[in-house]
Amino acid sequence: MDENNLKYDLKLILLGAREKKGYSQRKLARIIGIHHSTLNDIENGKIKKIDVEVLRKIAEELDLSLELLLKAAGYNQVVNMFKMQNDPLGKKSTRDLKNMIEKYQQSQMDLLDDSAQKRDNVAKCRTKLHHMMMLLEKYDYYQEIYPTEKILADVKQLYDDLEMSAEKYDYSKLPREE
């Protein structure tokens, strides 16, 4: 494909993505920190080698793949040089990648929270067991206020509470590759 067609593709990509987001050239230019006339020149193919950082900012703001923009801007060799074989992330926009990272961070926090809840539960169970042991050591004295039925009910409750803490983390909550 010749250079004119590449510039035309870039124009269509940017125009379509801008319109999809409801952005004017001025609004997008302001968001990414360039002059609106520079963005106009980029879209119309007047700039031969577009700054890669500008392309990155455009890709991020318009939810486009940076690889797609780099190719459309004529950076094929650069893309091929850094492209990994069978890279599933290469087709995602930077916003998609950020969202994926946020999901993984949230799943890590959920896993830590689950672990903390289980540790807290075990600590409460240990406290209850300690209290029960103290009562049972002086069972002759506490026998009337702590009958066998109450002891059995407390032991069953402790068993159930500990069962919850012994359950494995539900790994289906972890994010999946889309």
C-alpha cells in the first residue's frame, strides 16, 4: 500500500473514532495536549512522521489500538520490531489494557480480603474455644449455667465457622482474558 493510502486510512480511523466519542478536533487536541491545527494536519496527512507519543495519547483517548495507529501512520517497521509473536495484548487499546490491569488489581484485593476475613474468623473461633476450655476446666462450678447441650451447640457452631475458613478461594472470581 502506498503512503497516500496509509494517510487516508489514518484519517478514516481517527475521524471514525473521534465521531464515535463525540469529539471535535479541537476537543481531542485539547485533551491530548496539542494544537487543533496539528491534529487537523495529522488527520489530513500533512505531517509525514507523527510523534509516537502523540499517537499513543490519541490511541488512549479514543480507545484505539496503538499498533493500528502506528501502522496507519507508516511505522510498520517499528511495530514489527517490537511486536511479539501471537501477542494477545497487541490488539488491545491502552484503555483496554488499563482496565485489564485494574481488574487484576481488584481481584488481588478481593483475594487478600478473603484471606483476612478467614484469619479474623479463625481468631474469633480460637477465642471462643479458649473461653469454652476455661469453662470446662471448672465444669463442676459452671455445670448449671453451661449444660452439655449448650457445649454441644457451641462446638457445632465453631465447627461450622471453621469450615467456612477452610474453604478455598473461589478462583472463578478472577478476571478472564476477553
